[in-house]
Amino acid sequence: MPARVLLLFLFVFAAPAMAAGDAVRGKQAYAACAACHGAEGAGNAGLHAPALAGQDAAYTERQLQNYRAGIRGGTGGDTYAQQMRGMSMSIGPAQAADISAWLATLPAPRPAGSLPGDLRNGNNLWQGKCGACHGSSGEGYPALNAPRLRGQEAGYLRRQFLAFRSGERGAHPDDTYGKQMALMAKTLDPGKELDDVLAWLRAQDGPAQ
């Protein structure tokens, strides 16, 4: 079985069940997160806090669970992940489901400006390496448990890509999807190729509104 087909197979059949959250309760519970991630979940690049709005609820809930369990941010030198793990300890499973449900109802942000890079090459790389899981324009693919990347701050995406590539993220034995992404990160050069992909991804959002 080709490696890419195997990864798709694993994405589909290894997904744990997630609780159905209440978006109304989630909006209230999210108040504790707004100082870093913004009142509407648009993120804060200055605080290295990613955008959360418009993300698939199951993905957000899984990340909160991973932080709480130490699967993410429990080891390594990612200071921001360690901070988020500390915050996650105050969020119980029901609250995580509620917050994730509310964030999923919000429109995804559209970052302003463009990024330097070869958009044609970025498109080719994206469609060849990333699009099958993360969607043809970065909108995510919930059925494959792959998050939305479009609309995300480029510095955060770069930091996560490098963490996957170095093994800082995705090395925990219980991080099924992280392991898969760590493998894929090694197929993309972290220099110009990554620059081109990030520039292309930013271009998919068009002018900020």
C-alpha cells in the first residue's frame, strides 16, 4: 500500500469519538481563553497564540485533550505549548467540547497582507503533498481529522511545521495524527519550499475584511 494511501487510511479509521459540545455554554467558557486567542478566536501573533475560529470542533477538542494529557506540550522545548498545557488543566472534558463547538461556529479569520514566495510552486507543492488531507485550498478535511490551515498566522504554521519535522511534536506514542504529520513534514524542505507553501496558503484568503 503506498505511503500516502496508508496515511489516509489511518486518518479515517483511527479517529477517537468526541463529545458533542454546547456552543452557548462554550461562548461563556471561552472567556478564559480570549486574553491570548482574541475575543472572536482570531488569534494573536504577538502572543504566539493561533487562530481558533472556524476550526473543526473535533480537532480543537482533541488538541485540548492532548494538552491536558501531556501528549502535546508535556515534553520538549516548546514554551508556548507548555503554557497552553498549563491552561488546559483548568478546562475539563465537557468544557473543552463546549468551547470547541462555539469556536466552530465563528468565521475563520483572513490575515492581512501577502507573503513572499512563488505562488505557482506553492500551489504545486500543496496539491502534491498537503491538499489530500488539508483540503485543496487549506480548508481542512474533518473526515480525515485534518485541521483547517487557511487563515492561520504564518509564524504559527511555520513553528508547528518545524516542530513536527524535528520530532518535537508528534513523537508521543499516543499522538496518532501527530506521527503522521511528522512523517509528511520530512517530505517538504523547510526553506524555500515551505516559504512558497505559506505564501500560497495566505493568498487563498484574499484581502482581509
